[in-house]
Amino acid sequence: MVGLKAFAPRDEVEGMMAAQAVALHHAAQECLHRSFLPEQEVGTADRLRRQAANLSRTMIEVSEAIERRRGGGARQVVRVERVVVQDGGQAIVGAVTPCPRGEER
């Protein structure tokens, strides 16, 4: 329950995603625990560690999806270093959406 609260879900969808992330974390921890049992066969232990790594990566992906859903995550940055506009010319720097052909704004 503490892990779920740490995500502080804002709505039901985030709550489900957070619950999934917590479940993935617990499953990864269980795989790691079982892989270190003394009676565990080497092949089984290796398979359990690989499963734990996959579960951990998936948990991180779910956590990142929650962050993207909240509007966070990586932001795209465009740096314009040099713009040359000749006499009589025009320049626009920013997001530009062209009008469909035949239409004017």
C-alpha cells in the first residue's frame, strides 16, 4: 500500500497504472529472492534473474508512462543559433502549421 501511495495517483487510470507498477516491482523482487535460494539450480536461477530484469524494465516503463500522462517527461528543445533574413524577407521561428491548399487564414 505504501508503494501505491508513493505514486500519488490523480485519477482511476493512474491508480491502475500505479498498482501495475507496484505489482511488477514485487514480482521482480520475488524472482530475485528465489534466484538466490541455496537449493536453486543454476539454470533456474539465471532464468529468474532475467525475468526480474524484464519485470524491472517494465515497471520503469509504466512509471514513465504515468509521468508522460501527467505532462512531464522529456521536453523537446529546439535551439536556433543563426537566422539570416534578406531585405524584404520574413522569418518565423516556432511551431508552424500550414493551411490546407486553397484556404487562407
